Amino acid sequence: MKNKFIYLAVLAAGFAACEPEFENEVTNADYSAGDADFTTYVAVGNSLTAGYMDGTVSRIGQSYSYPSLLAQQFAVVGGGAFTQPSYEEDVNNLGGISGLPGFNTRLILDASAGAPEPIAGTSTVTLAAQAKAYNNMGVPGAKSYHLLAAGYGNAAGVALGQANPYFVRHATSASTTVLADAMSLNPTFFTNWIGSNDVLLYAIAGGTGVNQAGNQNPATYAQNDITDPGVFASAYSTIVNTLVSGGAKGVIATIPNVTSIPYFTTVPFNPLTTASLGGSATVQQLNTSLYGPMKQVLTLLGQGDRLNLLSETEGNPILITDETLTNLAPQLTAAFTSAGYPPATAAFIGSVYGQARQATATDLILLPASSLIGTAPANVPAPFNVYGVTYPLQDGSVLIPSEIAMINTATNSFNNTIKQVATAKGLALADMNAILAQLVTGLTTDDGQTYNAGYFSTARLSTALFSLDGVHPNARGYAVVANEIIKVINMHYNAKLPAINAGYYPGPTILPSN
């Protein structure tokens, strides 16, 4: 029987076994709220706030959202009830949203296939209106300005891309905003972790969106575009000014850079070993029939550094498309035609390799590319039909240096705004960018455990903090996030909140086959 690696145990009978157990019960006498008032805690944000993991929101996954974990600690010092959008209809813990393309069930990993796949079954989560404001107002997919957008929860706008299905499920009216619903609860304390999607969606799409710097009209933006820094600053300031308008205190958090998360760091740029290519004979044939002639022509054109012969002793870079390169399609077509290649074949080579090069360590290969490399693209003739080897990975599978530079610039700008707002309003700042950056070298928590940002493997099941989507934490990861926020609250508001031990929360779990 195959094994599946799945984040979180999903069997209802096993759920209770996942609950943390403590030897010594904490009491109100041991802790204090300090200068904060946790009577009504409201969390605003995106998927990172909603408890999204393994590519969706599920009933059991939502229970480990960092706001829910925080609320449990706040309750010790007088915090009130904490509510989250209902997922009671998700009876089998599959997540997803029924009938909506792209809103798939929770990801699992088939150890034999080596790639994530949606768990078998049909989602029972619907868009039935709950029409209720919840303490957790995290909306997966939301950008900063979406929290202020009237109609973002209007079901009629879903098909038009004007509304968010997750907000549709609980928006109090078709015309309300996320922030208005949050404020209707009159928060006394809040957390605000919004802004990741203003740049992250561009990165996840492999840089296929547009950098909208200079465009002040977000109504003209596409989903995968980078938000203009002025638009971000205006939206973010409005959000925070509104949250504190009733006297509430809170924590705002910076956004992580993509270099901190496994979605962009798991797939190496040079995974093509001799064994993976099929042996020495295959490597030699590729060099003779394709890489050698291509290298010769590119060198004559002054672009010989785009491609090198394949090595039999080292890992070889994958072949990618780089849209910033001069398109040499006409020159390649002419050169291969002159060399005696059939005209149609020469034209095909020119069109495919005109902007192709081998990847370098400065490129980031996106996690989904791991299931593409070595497979055959549709309608591409042999021997050119091997992704990453004889057919380049396309733009949406790779972040090239120019795209990474734009991402870094936007991330730094957004985080500077967040830090400035925190200072201006006297709010606690959780520098999640710095905290997640520590995972690159290893983040050691107070219990002595060291976690890292690597995509999980059987060798590090207990130290993996990210779920199968490579972007969002798993339960243990959200516990680490919550605990870091508690540290900030304790320091900034003179509070004494009980710490969270991430080791008590589930990491990856091996379950029977799908």
C-alpha cells in the first residue's frame, strides 16, 4: 500500500488525539493582559490569517489558524469568545469550495509520485451566505485594498472576478467591506497581517503579471499584478487608522520575502543528473544532436553563455525561457536551415529556443515545476518534448533575476510602510519577514527545537513548518507564528501571556493511501 504524506490527521476519530496536552494548567493568576484589552479580539488579513494550509481552508485546518491559537491564550487574561467563519459543512475535512474551478480539495503527497495532489473526494463547502461578522476576518486571496472594497463579498461578482468566494460565504451584505464587518464587532484588540498578496500573487504566477508601480487605480489591476507602493500605503494606513479609531490596540506584521518560503526554494536550478536523464548514452546523444549544435550557433551569434554541454558528473541546469533575452528566433532558424535541417524543423527550433537559456543559481524555480520537469508538453514533437531538458520551462514556472528584483523592491517598500505605520500609531510590530528569514538558517524556539524553511521530507517531518502548498504554514508553523506574536505583545504592552509550545501541535502525518 502506498503511503501519503498529509499535513494534519483528518479522520474525525483521530482529531481529539491531536489536541495539545499540558501537565500544568495555566490560570489567570499566573498571567496578565498588561496595557492591552483582549475582551474583543479581531484579526484581519488574508490566507495566512484564515488558517489556510495545504492549498485550501478546511474545518480542521482552520482550527489551527494563528488568531485562533492567540485567542486561546488571550482567554487566560480575560479575552472573550473568538469566532471563525463556519466550516461545519466540511464534514470530511476536504476543504475546497464545491463547484468552483481552482478551489480544490486539500493537498496530499503521494510518496511514490513525489508530487502533491488533491485528496480524493468532493468538497462539501458551499457559498451559502452566513451573513455574519466573525472575529477572524482573514480572507484568502485578499490584497490590502480589497479590505476596503465594497462588493468584495457580493456573490454576483464571483464569476466576474470582482468578488472573493471566501468573503462571499460570510459577508454581512453584498455591499459591505471586510474592514466594515471587522469594525462592526468593536474590537478592543486586533492583529493585522495583510499585504503578502500585493506581491506574492505575482511571484506565484512566475512573474506573468504586471508591476503596477505608477498606476494609482487598483480597479485596473489583474490578480497577479504587483500593487503600486502609493496605493498600498494609502490602503494600509486607512485600514490601521480605522482599526484604532475606537481606541483598540494591536499588532501589525510585516510580510515575508519569497526567498523565505519553500514554494520558491525547493526545486534546484540544476537537478538534471546523468541518472535522471537516462544514463550516459542519453547525455551524449543530447549533446551531439541538440546541445552541441545549439551551443555552436549561439557562440557564433555572441550568445554562447546561454547554454553549455551537459555534464555526466554534475547536476545540469534545466532549460528555461527568459523573456528579457533578445529573441534570436530568426537567426537560429536561418542557421539551422543552412545546416541542412528541414525548414519546418529549423523554424520550430528558432521559435522554441529564441529566448531559451539554462537556469542559474540566480533563478528561482517554482514548486509546481517539479511535476513538469521531464514530462512531455502537449503537441510538441520528439525529441524536443521533454520539459526542462529539450523544451524550456515557460515564464510561469520560473522567477528570473529581473522579476526577483521587482519582488524585492515591492516587498521592502510595503514593509517600510508597515513599520512606519506601527511607529506612528504606537502599535506593536511583529517583523514576520525577519522571523521567517531566520528559517533559512534555522529558527530555534524557546523549547530548544530548531525549525527550517525546507519543504518537508521523511527526514524532517518534525521540523517542517510549511504545508504542502509551500506557501502557508502547517499547524505547527501557525503555532510558531502565534508564539512570536505573543512575544511582541508581552514586550510592547507589558503583558504576561502564556507562551505556545509549537511541539504540541501536529506537523506532517503519514496516512494510508488516497
